[in-house]
Amino acid sequence: MRGLTSLILAVVLITVLSGCGGDDKNTIVFWTPLTGDDGAYMDQLVKDYNATDPEIKVKHVITSDMYTKNSTVLNSGKGVPDLSIIHADRVPGYVKQGALEDMTSVMAAEPELKQENYLPQAWSTGTIDGTQYTVPLDIHSVVMYYNKDLLKKYDAEYFLDDNVVTIDEMLSLQGKLDDGDFVVNDALLGWVILSQIQNLGGDIQEDGKPAVNTPVMKKAFEEVKRIADAGLMTPYGEDGYLMFQSGNVLFSTDGTWSSTAHAGVEGLNFGVTNVYSPTEEKFTNRSSSHLFAMLKNDERTDEKEAGIAKFLEFIRENSLEWAKAGQNVASKQVNESPEYQEYMQSFFTSNEKEIESLYIYTYEYYAYVAEAVDTYALELARGNVDIDETLNTMQKFVEDKIAEGTSGQ
């Protein structure tokens, strides 16, 4: 009896997994990792598209461990979704593995799915050796929110005159704040460090090899550490994000997607600007991009690819809903529209210099570098660990990860 039960469960599991893939010729199965509030906005976009009564409708499947499941279905060749959303840093590795179909047929079916109709960085992240493998949905980035009331209280509104808040400007407030108030929090500090790498003219790779233990990385941490050393950063271990929402922090370095949460806080009078920089000449908002992609699937029909093209063209024309999630919509038709200007993040597509500030790392092993930076950023910024020793540890961490991932290939 126990064996029969196990057999039934196995059959049910196989049925469920096959149903998650793209086996239904009348349905485009669409996987995303959008497990937060943004998943609801994507649900609405899919619902709006299906309301147009397309020949092949779209089914949105939110998958919390999507990248793990991608590997599983790619290896088995079964249950592969028709369409997915992947992050920009995944594209080089996926293409190298032969895991992505190119978008040639999709672009041919809908001619407006082309480079000039999208934010340049979002489009180019899907271009490998002249072939287009993705169509972009957005650019999402670390940005810096500011408390208007606190800036006025401390006579610091002029920091925003050029939309570049420098570290020296922040340091000018040392000794001037009331007890319990701070200049900046440590939210998304790893992303902030990666922004500083660009501000300082560096990169995270040299000739394809990871560049972590470098003078530029050291300088990036030292610049941020100046703020913490001056007692101007929210206390170690405290939730600086919530402290900003409570009205005790002038600047919060968190994501474009946080604008909706901040807007829901009664009495929080806030705006948004670029992440702080060591110099007023250069500012960077470390970014990524959600991209539509087709995992390799020999069973995907021409009819489904044409249906995918229609869905992506609908998104290109109608993704204002995605702006509600706080994202920089990649479609120029949307982000240049009057309606989009009502959203706070439109600041970051308001001119060419702002668009250029949205820097997306496309290094093949970016994920390992980011993991190393995120792991040690808080400790380094606070001076809790030796910087030279820790950078050496981080470099080895990334090199070991790369070796593990490429061994046997």
C-alpha cells in the first residue's frame, strides 16, 4: 500500500511539473522570479493582455527558485517554459551554455521590437556577439531617497542643486545633527559599493578575470567608511531602511522599487536623487534589468514564438502598469510618455546623463563578485575587519566559485 501511494505521488508530481512547462499549444507558459509586490503588477499586465483575446494566451507562473528550476528543466528537456524573465547578469552565462534561443524570429514577427525603442543599456545587455537574446522589460537600480524636511532642518537642501550629493557634503554635517538623526543608512550597501567602483573609474573584471582585490575596490570601501567613521551612518545592526521611514535619516540608499513603500508611510516627505559619490564629476546608480528570454526548447512552435512576439509588443506599448512597481520601464514609448512623468523614477530617464548613470554589470561572473561584496560590505564599511585581508578573502572567494562552476567543462 505504501508503495502504491508513493507511485501515485510520483505520477502527480510528474503531471504537475509537465503542466508548468510549455506543453499546451494554446498557452504561453511564462516563468518569472517576481515573488514580491512586483509579481502582482506582472499578473495585471498578463491579465490585460489576455483580455485582448489573443489567439494564444499567457499564463504567468511565479517561481521563487526559478534559476534552480531552469537548470532542472534544461537538463531534462521537459517542462521548459515558453518564456521567462531573467536578470541581466545571467545572459552571458546562459548564452555560453547554449541555454537561450535568440530573439530573431520574435523580432521579425513584431518589427517594433528593436533597439531604438528601448533604453540602450537594457537592450544591449541581451546582445552577445551581435545576436539579440532578450527583450527588456525594465532597468531597476539602487537610488538615493532624501527626507525633504530633514534637509531643510539642517540647511542642506543645496546638496541637491546639481543632483550629485558628495561624500564631502555629507561630512559637512558632522556635529550638527540632533541625537538619533543620521545622514545616510546602509541599505543596499553592496550595490552602493559597486556604484562607487564606476565613480572611481574601475571595474570588477580585467581581461575576463575577477578584479576584487584591487586599489579601486579598496578606495571604494574607504570612501564609504569615511561616512561611518564620522558617525553619520545609521548604527551597525540597526534597520536603516526603517529608520529613514521613521524620519531620522536624511538619505536612504535603496531601490527604485521602494518608492511605493515609502509613499505609503504617513508624513514621510521624500524625494529621490542619485546615489552619493566621492566626486561631483561622476555619479552612478548600479542597476540591473529584467529581460524577457526564451530558454532552449526544441518543442516551442513557430506559432508560440509569434504569440510571444505579440505579448512582448503589448508590453512595449502598455507597460505603464510596471511603473507602478517603481521600475524604470525600458520601453521608450512608455518612459517618454506624459503619464510616466508622474512616477518618481522618471527622474532617472529625464535626460541622457541620468540614463547613462544606470550602469548594468554584464561580466559573466558578476553574481560571484556581487555575493562577495554583499557578504563583507557592512563589516568593511564599519572597520570591523582588516580591509587588505578581507579583499584578499573576497578575491579568493570569487576565484573559487568560478573554479567550481567551470570544473569538468
